[in-house]
Amino acid sequence: MARRPTAINPPSDIDPGRLALIASVTPNFLVMLDNAGRIEWVNPSFEKHTGYRLHEVKGRFPGDVLYGPGTNPETAKRISQKLQQAEVIEEDILHYTKAGSPYWVHTYCVPISADQDVGQGFIAIHNNISDRKHSERSLRIAASVFDHSHEAILITDQSNQILDVNPAFSRITGYSRNEVLGLNPAILSSGRHSAGYYQSMWRSIEQTGHWCGEIWNRRKNGEEYIELLAISRVHLDEPAQHYHVAAFSDITAIKNHARELERAANYDDLTGLPNRQLLEARLRTARDHADRQGRSLSVCYLDLDGFKAINDRLGLAAGDQTLRTLSERLTRALRSGDTVARIGGDEFVLLLQGDDNHDAVYQRILATVGKPVPVGDQSVALTASLGIARYPEDEADAEGLIRHADQAMYSAKEKGRNQYHFFDPGLDEHRRNRRNQLMEISRALENEEFELFFQPQVQVTDCQLLGFEALIRWNHPEKGLVSPGEFLPVMENSHLEAPLGQWVLKEAIYRMNVWREAGENLAVSINISAPHLMDRSFIDYLKSYLHSHPDLDPAQITLEVLETTALEDTKRASNVLTRCRKLGLQVALDDFGTGFSSLTYLRTLPVDIIKIDQSFVRNMLEDASDRAIVESVIFLAQRFAHPVLAEGVETAEHARALRQMGCNFVQGYGIARPMPAGEVLDWARQWQERVASGKHGDAFNPVLASGEGL
């Protein structure tokens, strides 16, 4: 292989040991190659940086040791060609350490000729240039970012004179690079901001080194735009020298879109009035203000009466025009701090702030709606219903105040057209409590927390046991045993009356079967509410349940219907009770004498027994009026050939007086208190044994006097 003379000619008077010392301490990586280009020797710096020891690389080609996946194959090819041609090599190339970490070197390799009194080969000097390469790459990236960024970038010197701008700057502002070099960025000023605004901006830059915010500027063509601007102060190595780098983007379109979205989210398209979302936000603010100032406000829910007829008669366009006109009139009729909102269809909500909202204000609102509205070549006249909730009398939140005003509006509609009505927080509290109680009762029904107690009914003349009245109790998990007077009134006219009534009917018949199987055929009276009785499924349910218990005698079941419960459809009630009697059941008219239609019920309803309410019986010995009522009921019942059962019998005197009046049956604490179903059989057998032994005597005198029946 031909060799070209090298320029290396070491002086003959230098000690070779000194040269070896230089090779061992230099930070450069020294590699000696043999004539074939294989490694013969490396210095300590090479070993330290690459991780390879001499014995690991000796005899190997540099490319087999130092090249890696990122090494440029073209550079490697040029180096190989120059080695073959014994030429001087000077290249930048990527090498890899033993651990696989890349690093850049500038390699300078020269051949050693035969006339230099050393063995032929090559000397390669590698300088680590990784830092320079990384800096160059960073500069290229920065330059690319500067040129290709969608954000405008401008650089100013310490005097705030423009040194450079990128293409995005020209695209956004309309100024070319040459037009602005050396100028102050103030050429973009729109004039919208005060001097104090800019002073605050520069004060922030002086104190913190940066500022970010929105600013209005002006393009070259005079058009204003809003930009999101960030300015940073940059300090370089020069003493007391700094630069400013400003980056901004044009957010005019974003702002316009945001305003459109904000309007769509908060305003009604048809009328331009605030919608429900904005109304609630303003109402929350108004509540807070009213709390701080100790003042009040009114929320008025306005619904147009008969607006649908306008759409049907004149068309939707006429209806829309009417709504727009009314919106403008209502807005003008209120004070500047008040709000008119359209929340859908022909419904508006007015927020009135201040303590001076009184009847005249609400009348004026209704009068404003009542003015004729011109539509095309004709006019239409409207009225409105207005519901009003007042804060802080009503302490509900914003949503609750609107809902309460809506409820009051429906009450206003019930009064007739062109009326207003105030929401009553106390009445609403009562309704909420009742709703919660009904939910609790419903859960109790699902959890089988109810139980039937039974109170005996006996015949006055001979003390024979007539049967038992089934009385419901609630085994509340927290309150214990709850009497029916605490929960039945809550259930009146609710959706739970029929389900609970069916449970009572089913449980009572089940207990009758248990007693029958134990050898006792005991009759039971079951209370049926008017809504349960009038339920269309009542007869079918009753018939189905009786058929499923064929051994049970229906005549032992008495349905007690409260006389105090107004049966709106007496004819239908009569038909239902007649069908019950055809099934074999008895019918009792309960609490007779407490209602307004006693004689009508007595004449029209098919009943088998009359029950006198205990409120008359309990006081009849002291109150002549109550005694007269009891006597009258017994007299009427006898004329209609109905037996009478008196409730509330507690003493021997009660029993004796009732027998003298002609009463047939009695029931009360004087005989027994209501008892759980499990105690009924023992009590009935003991009672019957005493009756058989004659211990009760005439009209319960011995029993009640001795206390045995209590």
C-alpha cells in the first residue's frame, strides 16, 4: 500500500519518555493503529471515557468497537477510504462507549511513513465535541422554532429597540421584518390602554423578569386585535446587558367565539333576555347582597295566560313578535338593578331587588303584560299569572326560590287570569315533612315493620264474644311501637292508602286462619279507608284473597267504613259495599254521628252494624249533649233495624247505661286493651270460660267493678 509522507517529524532531541508522558496526560483520546488499521494502543483518556481497556480493543478495527446505530455510514465510509489510501483524515463522527452512550468526536488521523524510523501505521487524535454538537443542535432547534412558530416573536435590546422578529410577527401584524428593525414595539399600540397599564406591565418585568396578559394592539392596516402576550427579560454573559423576548398570539377569533358561547349559554336567542343559567347566577349574587345589606328581594314567576292560542291563530312568527315586545316592555318597566329573564316558552322570571316591592309593583307588572300588543295589522291582548317568592322570608337557595315562585304561579292560575299569589314557606315545609313521612311509611311497608293488634267486641246482654277489631301498629326501628294516630292522618288521600289497606286485609285474614287451625273461629272487623274502598281493584283483590282461603267463612269478616270520611260518590260506594255483602262479608259504619251526612249514609249505604264513636260514649255520663247523641244514634239504628256497637266503654256505669238505651255490643278498655295477635287465643278462651261460669253477671257489673276485665 502506498504511503504519503506525514507532517509529523518530532525533534530528535526530545526525550521519548516525555512524549509518552504527554500522551498519557492529554484529555484527548489517542489511538495508534497498525498498517492494516487495527488498534495497537490507546491512551488512558480513551480508556476512561469509552470504558474499554487496551486489552479489549487491541487488534480490533475502530469501527467494530466505536461505531453504533447513530453513526453516519457515509462518514464511516469516507474514513475507511482514506485509511486505505493513507490520507489524512479529519471528520466529525458519532462514537459509542462500551456502555452504549453516544458521544461526538472530531477525529484527526495521519499515516506514519516508513522513513520516520517507527513502524508504519496511523495516529488518530479524538477531541470530544459533544457539548459543541449539542449547542449547535439547540441553536438549530431554536432557529427552527423562531422561524416556524405560530406565535409572533420579537426580540428587543436593552433600549427596547427591535432586533429581530419572526415570520409569524409579520403575518399577524402586517409589518415586514425590515420595516420594524430598530423601532420601538410601541408602533403596534392601539391606544386603548392607559399609561398606567403599561407602567404596571414594565414594573412587573423589572421586579420578576416576566409579564403575561392580554393586550389590544393595532395591525399595519389599522385593524385592532387582541393578543395574548408574554414578555421575558433575558440576561446573557455580557455585564449589565439584557434583552427582551416577547411572544404573542392573536386571540381575537377565540375571544369573539367565547363571547358567542357566553351569549348562547346565558341569553335567550329570541328575546335577548338572560336565560335561566344567568338568572340563577344573578339571583345568587342578589341573595348575598341582600344578606350583607339586610334587605329583601322578590322572585316573580310570570306565565302568559292563553298564549298558545296566539300561535295557533296568528302563527309562530306572530307569537315570537309578541314575546319580543313583551320582553322589551317588562325590561323598561323595571329598575336598572332588576332582571327580566325568559326561561322557556311563554314563561318569564323577574328578579326585583329592594324592600319596596309591594302589591302596586306586582299590579304594574300585570298591567304591563295586559297592554295590547300590535302584531301586523292587528293587536292581541294578554294576561298573566304571577307567582312570587320573597327572600329572606323564604330562605331557599336560588334554584329553590325559582321553584317556589313557579309553585305560587300555579296557585295564581287557579284563582283565575290576571292574578298573583305569594309562596307560603310554612305550607311548603308542611308538604316536605309529609312527603318525607310518606317515604318513611313506604319503607316501613317494604320492611314489614307493621303489626296488627286486636281489641275484643262483646255482646252487652250475655257477654258473649262477638269478635275482634284489627288495629294497626308500627314497630318503628327507632321510636318503638307507634300508634295509628301518629301516622294514619299523614297517609290520608295518599298513594299509600290502598297498599297499606291491602296489607291489613291480608294480615287479618291470615291471623283468622291461624286461629281457626288452632280450633277457634274468631270474627274480625277490618277498617277500610274510602280511597281503598273506591279503588277499582278492591273487589277483585278481595274476591281473589277469599278464594285462596276457601275454609274461611266470609261472614266472620266485617269491613268498617269510616262515616267521617266523605264518600264523594255515594252511589258507587253503595255498589261496592253491596258486592262485598254478596261475597258474604258484613259491613259496619264506623264513627257514626261525627260526619255531616250521617242520615244519608244510614239510608243509602248497605250496612249491617252501626258503631258509635267513642268521643260521645266516653263523656256521655257527664255531658248531657253526648248522652243525647248516643241515645239518638241507637234510636235511629233501631228504626233502620241495625244493631249498634259502642266504642270507648271503660266503666260498669257505661255498660249499664248503654244496655238501658238498647245498645247491642260494646268495645273498650273496660273489656280489654288492644293486644298482639299472639295473645288473642289465650284471652278469648279465658273470657269464654268466665262467661260460661257466669262470672260476668248482669251488664258487666261484677267484672268491671272488680277490674277483672281491664
